[in-house]
Amino acid sequence: MSRSAHPAGPRHADVYPEGHYSAPPADLNGLDEKVWAKTVTRNDDGVATVGGIEVTRLAEEFGTPAYFLDEADFRARCRAWADAFGKDADVFYAGKAFLSRAVVKWLHEEGLNLDVCSGGELTTALDAGMPADRIAFHGNNKSPEEIERAVRVGVGRIVLDSFQEIVRVAHVAQSLGKRQRVQIRVTVGVEAHTHEFIATAHEDQKFGIPLAGGQAAEAVRRALQLDGLEVIGIHSHIGSQIFDTSGFEVAAHRVVGLLKQIRDEHGVELPEIDLGGGLGIAYTPDDDPREPHDIAKALNEIVTRECEAARLRTPRISVEPGRAIVGPTAFTLYEVGTIKPLEGLRTYVSVDGGMSDNIRTALYDAEYSVALVSRRSDAEPMLSRVVGKHCESGDIVVKDAFLPADLAPGDLIAVPATGAYCRSMASNYNHALRPPVVAVADGGARVIVRRETEEDLLRLDVG
């Protein structure tokens, strides 16, 4: 489907060819554990529950649309990543996936570090008590103010993304009488098997300094000569929603080649290598993500093998899971508003949210699952498209899914695996109010990011 067919966007109403979508599931009432948070189940009446609380009760108390986050699942995933990589590696949660002060506190308590990429994310991290030395600061165009604050508070590392940043960070550090720990982000010419807009290591994109033409080697040379910088390693990130490690193998080979060149030319063996994040999660039952221990084993073997071949000491590995931790732990709960059958095509199911709370379908062609969660149904499956209430034909939440044919206005449906990027990328399009994030655990629920109000909108509109 072309992304530039028309200024208004692709013709989403076009009929898909036969076989484009999967066959109806055997059980429309089933909740596949691959795509739902760990404590999500159905009670005897068929109502879905999370953390022991029925979604009908949650809707009454907190309204819809709303994101419900399984705190126990989030914490368990943090521990799984920390255990998988152990004490000889560093796990940085990628805050861009979803960040709040509650999340920062959970990360701190579970022993993870935090990766931020803006002044706002840094402020949230510090305000919630994350030690500065456990924070990495990313971004391809950090402002002078952001750099100065990061250096001043003592962040553990700044990832340098350009030749200009090498000079800027060094100047700020020297002016403050500090020596800032930095990594050089390189683009290694590896394109992960993912969507064009979320593949980040091929050379024609905005992130990092290319290996090609010796640019990355020159960046390291310059950084090593500046008194304000302590170069601790190389950073590489090859994309997002990745299900295998073959891309990491090629990337590691090229990064280790750069480390060998640095040793041979400058007599320095850099002690760290950051392989980024991007590991995928299950948005649909067809997705097959790998477990953290499998990922850790594979990445450690890859780096060790490459370093042994290059006769280098094996550097300390860092990884940056964001989506892989928070993505599966949350779902978005909607109320059905209208149902519009189109003869011979599909049924359009309109909900009380849309692209303002989940832009990923419109932006990335992302696929999601959906289920009726306020009751059980034995009705036949109907091919459905879940859409929002915004004035855009591209306002689609779930492109193609099967819902019960007796679906009615007022029913609650839920879209799983919306913990990552949905609230982070939410907007006020059409002056929609961004939904709350509600943490649920052990029979209790509390708001960790409140729902916006009309007063919030008007407070920013100074007239």
C-alpha cells in the first residue's frame, strides 16, 4: 500500500485480497497469553479481569478509553531482563516506550537503568528518584540546555550522535570542570527486518555516525583527544520489533571491527558496547518473540565470538529494552459506540478513542488484536475494523479482526499490547483528551497518569 498515494492518506476502505487476513480464531472468547498481560483472564461470567479486577468495574471507576497496566507483569519483566543479562551487563529501560514517575520508581526498585532522550524524560527520571549515574542520555539533536543539565547532574553516559555533539558535550563538560562518560552511536549499515520508518541502522537516516567512509572511526579519534570526554564505548541500534538476532550478529561483527581499528590505531580498547533495543513483542498470536534469557545468551555468544576472532577483550554489553518490557503489560479499554455493517466487505466498529490514543496503526501499519471483554459471546465471528472517532479515514485502531456478530453499542472491547508508544505518542487531535494510565495489581487500581480534562486544554490556550 503506497504511503504517498494521496495527501489525505492511503485508501483504507479498499477491499483486501482474499486471504489477506487470518481465519477466525477457534474461540472468540479466548485470550491468548502471548498478547495479553500476565494476570488477564476471564471470570465465570466471561468478563475479563486484570490484577483480579473486572474490566467492567474498571470502566465504571476510571472511564474509557483508558490504558490499564499490569504492575506485577511489568515488574516481572524487569526482573527477567536483569536476571538474563546478569551483573556483567547493563539493562537500560528505553523510556521513550512509556515513562512516568511510577514507572521510574519500579525500574529503580527492580535494579534497571534508564535511557532518556529529552529534557522532559530526564526531568521525570530525576524527579522520581532515579540516580543520575544510572541514566543514559540519547537523542540526535540535544539542545545546549539539555546537554548542560545532563552533564551538571552527572548522567552515567551521553550517547553522541554527530560530530557537532562531540564538540558541544566536550565544551560543556570542560566548562563545568567535569569529564563526561560518552558512547559514540554508529550506523552499521544493517537494516533489521522491520518497517521502513522504524529501521534505524541503515545509512540513509538521521541517527548516528556511519561506519562507511571512516566517519565513525574519525568521530572516535576526535572524541579521544578531548579532555572533557571519557569515551567508554560504541553504541549501535538496528531497528525495532525484531524477532531474531541475525541482524545483531552482522552489527556486532562491524562494531567489533571498529573496536579493533581503534585499538590498532590508538592503543585503546574501549570497555563497552551497547547493542540497543528493538526486540519485538507479540501484537497478534502469529508473532513469536524470544524470551530474555534466549536473547541474552545469543547476544553474549555473538559478541564473545567476534571479540575472540579480533583478539579483543570482550567488552561489557548494554541493551535497551523498552517495548519488550512495557508493551505486553498494558491494554487499552474502549466502549463501542456505533456499528456499521458494509455488505460484502466488513463491519466498522467505532470506539470512543482512536488515533489520538494509538497512532501506531496509522503511522506504521501496525497490527493489533482485539477482544470483546465485558461479556462472553457465542455468536458467529464477523470481520471487523475497529476505528476511532476522529475526522480521518485513516483513524484505524485494528485494521482487520474478528469480533462476535452480536456486538452492540455499550460493549467494552480491549486492545492488548498497548503499553509501548501508545500513551507516549498520544495527541490532542480534534482536541481529544488523552486517556489515563491506571496501574492494577493484587486487586487494587490507581491512576499513575491522570486523564486530561477540558480545563487542561484551555489552560494552555492563552487566547
